[in-house]
Amino acid sequence: MRTLQTQLERFGEQHLEGALRLSRQAGWPHRLEDWRMALSLSDGVAAIDGDGEVVGTVFVTPFKTDAATINMVIVDEAMRGQGLGRKLMDAAFRLAGSRPLRLIATLEGLPLYEKLGFRQTGTIRQHQGVVGEMPSPAGVEPASPADLPAIIALDRAACGADRERMIVCLATIGEFAVLRRNGHVDAFAALRPFGRGEVIGPVVASTLGDAKALVSHFIAKRPGRFLRVDTDADAGLADWLAENGLAHVGGGITMARPVEHRATPAATTFALANQALG
């Protein structure tokens, strides 16, 4: 363990390379492009040591005034146990203001988050792998730009927050697929480059069968490609993913401050955009 004075700075482009080093140290698959995308949607703080090196990071991704996610929380392994994680979280609280907060915790981070008032709300399972041939399901079709307002509205209904900026960003760097009923978008999924390959998510639908069809659509388009899906353990998708070659390799614990008590939504988020963005 090293003990050095650190200062906190608003996270900017100049911190990306240092943040990438930290994420590799932590075993994360993030590319520089993934950090850059997260930054484009978020406010962040970097902890800088006396040598000018990035030794800690935290991002806050606001979804208008509805909520915010705290993500990209990393402390250099040589700096742990000295309170830097708490300082970064205090900075995140200032950035988030009065918004309700969400995050996905590791087991190691759980005690700190509980001390800060977060409570467990569920479990995320990370599935990934290379899948072979899969038949393309009937009824799923590529989304058009005209579908974006309906996709944004359906996502808002499922997650309880307006994530318009994120959805528009995903449409720019990736692609969406939809299921229509009576001429209206009834379910959707996104696919984009991320980490070692591509990530499928978010997937929002009213039934498990529709969610499976949307995921199958993208698997069928990517035979032999590395794919990742982050799903809520209670959503019913995890076992099916494993049966179809996407192995369970890890995950996290969903937490909120305060816990939001919502009426049963009309649609369910079966897969996350990723663990950082929810």
C-alpha cells in the first residue's frame, strides 16, 4: 500500500488513458471507446496523485431529473483502504444533487455502499460467450429512426427514468430491433460494440418470449461473434442464455438510495445496457 496525497478533479478527456489503465488493472473489459461513451453521458471525478496519475474514478450518469446511476467506481489497488473510495462517492453525491441514485455493486464494494445508505434491490447476472448458428425469429425487424420516440417511451416505462440521451447515443453507435403489434412498437433491444465484442441491451419487453425473440434476432446475426448480456436474475432470461451458449461469468448487486417503490410497470427490462448504465 502506498500513501500519497490526492486531489479530485472534474473528469475530462485528459483522464481517459489513466482511467483505462485502472479498468485493466481491475480486470474490466472496457476499451477506450467505452470509457469515452460513458463520459459523453456522464459527469465524473478523477482522483490524481502527486505524480499526476489517475488513481481513482467515479461517474454519475443523470437521467434528466428522474434518477442517476453511479458507475465506473475504481480505486487503484495500491491506494485502497485509505478512504479514497468514500471521497469519490461523496463527490458523486454532489454531482447527483437530489436525484434518486442507483448502482451495481461488487461484493467488495457492498459494505461501503451500505454505510452510505444504499440498499440491495436485486442481482445481475453477466452472461457472455461465442454462440454458433441460431435461426432468426419471426416478427423481429430492424428499428427505423422514426421508432426512437416509441423506444424512449417504452424504456422510460420499464425503468422509471427518462434515458433519452442514452437511447439516442446507442442508436448512433449501434442498432435497435423492435417487435410491433397493431402498428406500434411493443418491445425493443439494442446491440452495440463493447469490451471484447458486442453487448445486447437494453432489452425491454412485456413478456419473456418477446425478450428471447429479440435476443435471438441479434445472436442469429452474429454467429461466431463474442456477445454479452447483463440480465436481472429474476427476469427469467438467465437460464435460457446459458442453455444457448452464453455462460454465466459473474455479475453484481443492484442497489438504490432511496429504494423506489413503483407500481408494476407495463414492460420489463430483461437486459441492461450494461452494468454501468443500467
